[in-house]
Amino acid sequence: MPRDWDAYYRADPGAREPAFVVRAYEFLIPEGGVLDLAGGDGRNAFFLARRGRRVTLLDKSPVAVSRVREVAWRDGTAVRALQIDLEENPPVLPPGPFAGVVVSYFVSRPLVARLEALLVAGGLVLIEGFNRCEALRRGRPGSPYYWDSGELTVPPRGLELVAAGEGWQGAACRSWAVWRRAGL
Ligand SMILES: C[S@@+](CC[C@H](N)C(=O)[O-])C[C@H]1O[C@@H](n2cnc3c(N)ncnc32)[C@H](O)[C@@H]1O
């Protein structure tokens, strides 16, 4: 996304709660490792690790990745962080397969189309982000970095819808969904 994420993380956004969909649906992820795509400074990854998950976090920002590595080392948590540009065509992704994939506040439709291959049968995607109504509120009606209304209710090929919702949460308009790889 067009923002200086290194500067954002250097300014230290501080501890933040995990995304709603991660808090609410983590329990449905089958046993196994979780991949956190564009995981930033790890609010979701550390939440999952505290619940016994091994998490691999990918992010483009070297500042975010070093912060995650430092905290994981200091606290002895099972979070591995890799610096990867997910907008490369195609990005080099860890082979997996994973029991869960988190896509939290990172909009890449080409990446979403590749999620099936990253998951075990029965594996879950937890996805959340700002919705088109938030883009309107921010004066960016045509920006591609927002999910359209209803978009997350239509999973990509190979995945089925488990749950979804959208609307105002706190001060912002958001969409979230849970998708499952068919096969169990
Ligand atoms: C809004 S933050 C979300 C971070 C985290 N998922 C969360 O919910 O807290 C967007 C993240 O996407 C990362 N990012 C932006 N472009 C990227 C790219 N091309 N490849 C990988 N990560 C990217 C940024 O560094 C930033 O950490």
C-alpha cells in the first residue's frame, strides 16, 4: 500500500488489540501453523502465538520485521518473521501448507486468489480490512485498497464461506470473513 510503513513503525504505534476476526475465530483454525500475510508488527501473530500457534509473519517493512524478531526472541514466542514483498509478481511464499492464514488490513486481490494453495484441507483464512464506505468517509472513493461491499462474502476458488460481516466497528467501516479450504 502506498504509505511509508517503516516511518509508521519507527514512530511506534504501540500495543494494539488483534483484529476482530482473529479474536473471534482463532478457535476454529485446525491444529497447525499459521501464516500472517503483511502482519506488520505482529498484533495478530503474537495473539495467536500466545494461544499455542506457531506463526510465520511476512511483511515488506524491515522495521516491522526486526521489531517482531526482537519481541519474539525476548519473549520466547513462536513467531518467525520474514521480510517479503507480497506485491512481487508472483511473491515467493513459504511452502506451507498452513492450518490458517491471516490477511488483516492488507488488500491484494492477486494474493487472495492464491490462498487455497497455502492451506491444508479444512484450513481457514481469517480476513479483515476497511470497507468501501470507509474509503468514502476518507475521501478516496476509487482507491483499490478497500474491500467492496459484499466482496469478502465471495471466497476465491477452492475456498468456502464460513462467516462474514461488514459495517461500522469503532470509528471505521470494516469487512471481515472466514473462509475454509474444502476437503474435510
Ligand atoms: C495496515 S498495516 C496491517 C498490519 C497488520 N496486518 C495488522 O493488521 O496490524 C499494512 C501492512 O502491510 C505491509 N505491506 C505493505 N505493502 C506490502 C507488500 N508489498 N508486501 C508485504 N507487506 C506489505 C506494511 O508494511 C504494513 O505492515
